[in-house]
Amino acid sequence: MVVKKIFGPVAAIGVLVLALTGCAQSGGGESDGPKDPGDIVVGFAQVGAESGWRTANTTDIKAAFEEAGIPLKFSDAQQKQENQIKAIRSYIQQGVDVIAFSPVIESGWDAVLKEAKDAEIPVVLTDRAVDSKDDSLYVSFLGSDFIEEGKKAGEWLVEEYADSTDPVNIIQLEGTTGAAPALDRAEGFADVIAADEKFQVVASQTGDFTRAGGKQVTEALLKSNPDVNVIYAHNDDMGLGAIEAIEAAGLVPGTDIKIITVDAVKDGMQALADGKINFIVECSPLLGKQLVEIVEKVVAGEEVEKRIITEETTFTQEQAIEALPDRQY
Ligand code: AHR
């Protein structure tokens, strides 16, 4: 053979290298147990730093990977989907072992997830869902049940006004438009309050999950809805912004206008303890350890659960006072 004649020694070395590589793969690969943690590379595409929850989530994820000795490539998308897509494409190019991300909005992920699948890089969704019809595009989704969170907020409200027949006018401060927690928290809440027509959402606008957004939207909406009784904010930060706007309008948050929020970060819990927020539905940002476990299993070729729901509770003022001293975030 011509090739053999000309490249005989090189070909022989090639065959040897291939054989050795083959041995190394079967020796250190899936069949013989998990990869060394230091050899696993994970790319994480975070939403941004829009809220106290997000900051706690980032800190927890970085700490969990550091503790596990797994190198983590981290990017902050500044709440822009195009930045997250760029980051995911760059992780694909770098050939990381696993990609994890919290999708800023629900839709528009199929193309990039397909690219990851074609490159045989497993993807784990954390915190937020995608609306893709093809669930083979990701291996697992770890995070809260946001519809349930919205329902818990609605249930507290129904209970709080159980003895009243007067209208209850509600302003809803929505999270980022198109984001799973904004859509689902609105849906769960609406489902529960629909049972009694005294509950009316008189205005609903996005505050983009930020304190500044919550303040600005509340300032404007209080002017057009002076008879509001309740503010339902999709996160603590927007609720904290609403408190500033209510106080600036000469009203007393928690008394003149009741406030329900979601998250239970320290600042929110302090406001609840102080009586400025009336009820908080917990959404846990502590996803790091569970994400590490999923990554280790995926890399070892083990089965992982398709959907892992975070365990969460709710807080009244008394419960917040009790929980605050030990609150981690
Ligand atoms: O996706 C989780 C939500 O995103 C949190 O409730 C909110 O604070 C964050 O920005």
C-alpha cells in the first residue's frame, strides 16, 4: 500500500497512539467509574445580577463547584438572551463536559440547544425553564415550581381577606417579560384569586426583577390607582422598591398597602420582620450542591432525574423574625 510505503513509521506510531488513547479512554472513562473532578469542565451561563436572589445563587453555585474541585467557567449575561446564547456557543466551542444555564426568558433556545446536543455536550437547566417541545435538548431541569409559588401567594391573600366583602384592588409587579418565573407566578396567583371576584388585578407591569424597576413602576401606578389595597411583587427586590415608592407617597407599607413577595432573601425577610412586607413565598437560590451532583452523575454516565423541584416554604412576620438570625442569604 502506498500509504504504508511512504508513511509506514508514522502510520505505525499513529496506530500505537490510537491504541494507547483507546486504552486510556476505556481505563478512565464511563466504564471504569467517574472522571477525576479536576478534569471535568463546566460552563455556566448566568442570567445576570438583577436581584439579591441572583447574587446569592451565583455565590452558592461558585462555592459548590469550588468545594467539589470542579473547574467552572462562568459568564454573566446581564439579563440579555443574546449574551447567554453567545456564552453557550463559546462553551460548545471550548468543548466543556457539561453546560448549565438559567434561561433569562423561556423561548428561543432550540437552535443553540440543538448545537450543544450535536456536539454531545449535555445541558442542565437551573432555576428557570425553556418552553422547548423537545425535552431531549437538556438532561435535567433543577429549580422551583413557580406556578406553586404564585398559588401560595394567592392562597395567603384569599385567607387574609376571608372576612371581607369589599373589593381588593391589586397591583402586580411582574418579573422580566417572558421569563418563566414571571409567567408562572402570574398564572398560579391568577388561578387562586379567580375564585372570588372581589380580587381584581387593577394594574400589572414589569419591574424586571429589580429594586429600581419595582420603585419606578409603583410610583407611576400609585398615581393612576390611588385606591390600591395590595401589591403582589414577583420578587423581594421589586417589593423593596415598592416600599420606597409607597413611603415617598406618604403611605405606610404593610398597613395602608399590603405587600406579598417571592424569594425570602435577607433584605426581604427584614422588611417582613419590620411589618413593611406582609407575606413572603420562599424561592431558594441554593442550587449549587444539587447542580454539582447532577454534573457528576452526567459525566459518570449515570441516569439523572429529568425534573428536580426545589423544596420551599412560606413566611409570615413571626416566622421571619424567627428565621432571620440563621438566614444564609
Ligand atoms: O428565577 C428566579 C427569580 O429570578 C427570582 O425570584 C428573582 O429574584 C430572580 O431575579
